[in-house]
Amino acid sequence: MATTERGIPEGATCIGPDQGPGYGSLDVFPPAEPIRAEWVGRRRNDPVRTQMHYARRGDVTEEMWVAARREGLEPTFVRDEVARGRMIIPANVAHRNLVPLAIGIHARCKINANIGNSAVTSDVEGELEKLRRCIKYKADTVMDLSTGGGIDEIRAAIVERSPVPIGTVPIYQAIQEVPRLEDLTADLLLSNIRRQAEQGVDYMTVHCGVRREHLPLVESRITGIVSRGGSLMAQWMLTHGRENPLYESYDEILEICREYDVSLSLGDGLRPGCLHDASDEAQFAELEVLGELTRRAWERDVQVMVEGPGHVPLDQIPMNVRRQIEVCDEAPFYVLGPIVTDVAPGYDHITSAIGASVAAQHGAAMLCYVTPKEHLGLPNADDVHQGIIAYRIAAHAADVARGRPGAREWDDAISRARYAFDWNEQFALSMDPDTARAMHDEELPHEAFKTAEFCSMCGPKFCSMRISQAVDDYNAARKAGGIGGTGPTTREE
């Protein structure tokens, strides 16, 4: 593979640093150019075009190179992790504007943001504005969960404009195309999966693990089956008295994934919807099936991640993560939350970010954000913003705990700027620079205050950091031999 002098494959975009060393940057909307067209074109005649297939063949693809550079990892290490199934690079061959990234235990923790219309609201421009917020505030992937009208149009616009991987739940659109749920067929589900693959969707959630035999296991739950996809499959099986069509058609799904390199996100259709239902027999029975389906996908060189529970008491989260890692042979774990208490509607971006950080520290590879509107309504663009920031905080906290390259350096850089009263540098290094600057400007808007040695909370007389700098001066003087044993004085003295 020909490379530039910086070690990036020819035709690839060199990904620079984000807020901290080793953090991949992505501030492009829409992408400046379709960087993958040439790469994919060279492989057009290959019978299998998945990243796992190439990795197992010993190849380092351009996608692996870019993903590795964004992580600060060796490309061969990324290749080996993808070959093992412990890391995925969601990269549909039809997604020309994609900037590849890696999801796995040895990569920095990723976050996903959900957007999409509903039967009540249907607006392409509204969804594109949500996508813009996702890119601006650095969501790693975006799922289009549209359930209303114009789904094909909305999805095409999102994929065309998105440099990040796009995910979907195909059953949502399939349901829109039949008068009644009982009219849904396996062929219709497969045709939707193929159509979305052709559009460039990088990963799809499929609720293949909900088996007919599992349905009696939810009897003692308070909230039953809260997954939309899981509940739809359950109702279909009850109506027809047959097995889950997604489970029975799994081999056909894998063939579509092999053709387009669609990564599978094996959905947790029996995830708990409240603390009472967490870690029950139904949840873990489905997990066993997801482990089986993971291994079947790997046999066909299809990339897989496994989705995890939504409501889990804080003390049960480490066990849940360990169990998934064991049952699914270390396939990347993609968790919704988990929400750790049920009593705070309107604040579930907080209740879930707490659980998300714990899950990520113990091995979750990607976190699906929750917005303040969870359980209450369809998120708008501002809710998307709040959810993304909450989850970036959770993911970054876990990256610091895991010792990921560049994570702690980012914290140290902003701490030095804070101690130096370099307000503009603090804003630039902030996870949400606009909000940080706006809050500072509320009481101290003039540019002169951007070099002031105080903020509006402490004022000029009570700033501990300014006072502490007198201690620094004293210690420096002592080392230089300039003063004796008397204590420090303030700078005014």
C-alpha cells in the first residue's frame, strides 16, 4: 500500500488531534470530499468486502490505517483486533464520505446519538439540523431511528452528509410499509435491510435474539418488553405462533452484510425497562442467543457488536458487562445508559450518564446516549446537544480511568490553562466551548476579563488559584535561596 511521508495511505485524509493528544478530530459537515471512493473502488470485484475479511487475510486496509491514527494505535494492532472480533470498523462500502473509526475495548470509548422523526413529526431539515449538532458536538456515530414518513429520503440525506457511521433499525421502516404488524414477512424485512445497505448504512440493529421460548420469561416484569423492536417481534410471534423471522433468516442477513460490509448491532430486545426488571432470566436468556449469533456472524466474516441493558442498578453494572464479554467472546459491548434510577424523568441524560461511565470503565466499548426527553417525548436539536455532552463526559471519564492515550493529557492541559487564567484557552479546550464562553460572559462579557485573574464567583479578593500563586512564588524563591523560613505573603504585600 502506497503511503504519504506521514504514513497515511495515499488518498486518505490525515486526522489531526482533537481536544487532547490522541483524540481523533472530526469537524467537517458535510465532508470536504468523498475520501473512500478510491479505496472502495479498488476492491469492487472482491467477493467479500468486510473489514473482518481483509483483517483475517492479513491486510491493513486504509480504513484500518485511519482508525488506528485516530486512536494512537498501530495499524497492525487494529487489524488483529478486527480479525479477532474484539474491534469493529463500521464502514459500508456505499458510504463514500465516511471517516472511519474503531469501536472496541482497546479503543477510546465511543458514543452514539439517536436522531429520527416520528409519526407525529416528519421533517428532513429538522433531522439534518440534529445531524449538524451531532457532528458539531462530536458524537462518534449517529442512528437514524425514523418511524414516520419519508424515511428513505431522510436516510439518504443523512448518509450523504455524514462523515460518521450511520446506524438504523430496519424493522421500523418495515412496519411502516404494511397495514398491520401481522402482515410483516421475512422477505419484507430482508428487502428493507438490503435497501438500507444499498443506501450506505454502516450498522444495523436487528432483534434476532428474541426467541419465542423467551416470552414467558417476562411474566414477572413491571414494564414488560420496552424495546420497540423486541416488542414488535414478540407480538409477531404471538400472532403467527412461529419463531422470530429475523432469527430464522439470519443467514440471509449475513449475506447482505458480507456484500456491503454492514456491521451488525445485535439488539437487546429483552433489555430491562426499570430497575426491578434488571438482570432477570429473560435478559440473560436472550444474551446467550446473542453469543451464538455473534459466532455465526464471525464464521461469515461479518463484524458484530452486541447491545446491552437500559435500566440497571449501579451495583449490577460491572457484573452485566463481565457477563456480556464472557458470553459473546469479547465482541464490542454497546450499552444504552444504563439508567441507574427510575425517579428522575427530565434528567435521564444524568441518571444514565452515571451508569454509562461505570459500564465503560468495566469494558463497554460504545455508549448510546440518552437525552433529557427520554420516556417523555421526541428529542429536539437542543436535547440532542445535552445528551451528547453528557455522554462525552461519561466516555471521557472512563477513558481516563482506562488510561487511554491522550485522555488524561486533555484534562491536564485545561487545568494548566485554568491556573494561568488563560480563559480563551480554557474555552478552546472545553468539551462544549460555546457554553463555557457563554457562561463566563454572563457577568464578565468584556474582552478585558478574558485575562483577569478571577471569575465572577470569587471576585478579585477570594480567588484561591490567584492566592495559591503566591505560594508558588514563595517556593520558587526558597529554591533559589532568596528567602529564609518565613511564610509566603500575598502578591499585594
